[in-house]
Amino acid sequence: DTAVSQTPKYLVTQMGNDKSIKCEQNLGHDTMYWYKQDSKKFLKIMFSYNNKELIINETVPNRFSPKSPDKAHLNLHINSLELGDSAVYFCASSQVFYEQYFGPGTRLTVT
Amino acid sequence: TQLLEQSPQFLSIQEGENLTVYCNSSSVFSSLQWYRQEPGEGPVLLVTVVTGGEVKKLKRLTFQFGDARKDSSLHITAAQPGDTGLYLCVGGKDGTASKLTFGTGTRLQVTL
């Protein structure tokens, strides 16, 4: 069984559109995260939720809004997509904050 | 987010060779993790080291945490094509994931 899953794997959309990425973990972890990996492969944390409560909100445009309906799910909604939003977005979960379990990633391309 | 400096950035070697990847910082970390990321996949946790001077082995991979807990190294013996990927070190400080410091990454290619 997949530990951390994300959908979709690939997302191609036009500027100005709104899109969502879904994430689910079956590890029973309390904390989930969203990361952005740019073209140079730098990973940057965006958000973190612990038991459905937002605990980390890094400097991210407010066009990005995470939502956690329960502790096994953390979705990412992006409004008014821009070219610079193109990247690979990873969901992750952890029980111990420094040991992260990553999903397979969603490659977002904004044209 | 601060970065941990990894060297080398790129490494292309032949099967059977040995290699070492370095991860350096001026900051002290309470823990350090190494991840491997294969193309099209998410990073996978390889090891966590928490004690200065600690050495951990995972088959042909040897991880060491510096005595001062500011740096780490990953040594691979007799590299195989399956070792190909992006290696990331991540430093953690007591607190939350917002204190995680990500490495700049080392891209390793092992050819036959």
C-alpha cells in the first residue's frame, strides 16, 4: 500500500486558472506538509498541519491555501495560477518532525 | 529557508567506484537526515544521525555526523547503477519542521 499518495501526478494548466492537489497518508502520522521543489531541486517547506491545525505557514502567496479535512488528508488549492508557480509539489507526513515521508510529487506546469 | 552546502553538486562515476558526498554548515544541528530522490519520485529517507561523531551503515552506504554536529558525509562503496539519484541532507533543530535546513543536493549518476 502506498504510504503517502498525491493526485494528480501531472497538472498542466493556463495562467489564471484555479487548481487543487490532493494528498493522503495511511501511516497514521499526526503531521502533514506541503513542499515546493524548484527546477534546481531545492526543497522549500510551504505549510504544515498537525492534527488538522495549521502550524507552519512559510512566506507563500495567499493564492495558496491548504486544507486538512482530517489528519490523513492535506489538500493544496492554488488560485490565479502564475508562470512562477510551475514546480514539483510534494506532500509529506511525519510522526517525528525531522523524519519526513514524501509522496511521489505533482508536477505543475503553468502555461 | 537556509541551505546546507553539499559537495559535489554533480558526480558521474562508473559502477564499482567509491564516492563521498559532503554536507556542510556553520550551524549546529540536533539531527541530520539523508534522503535519496529518484527521478519522478519523492525523496526517501535513508538514515537519521543524532549524536556527534555517529557513524551508521546501510549496506554499502556509510553515514557520518561530524563531531560538532555541523556537517555530515555519505560514503558509497562499490557504487551500482541503482544508487543513481539526487542525495539530500537535511538538518534539524529542536522544535518544528520550520527549523529544517535543506541541503543543496548532490546528483549522482552511476553508469555500467
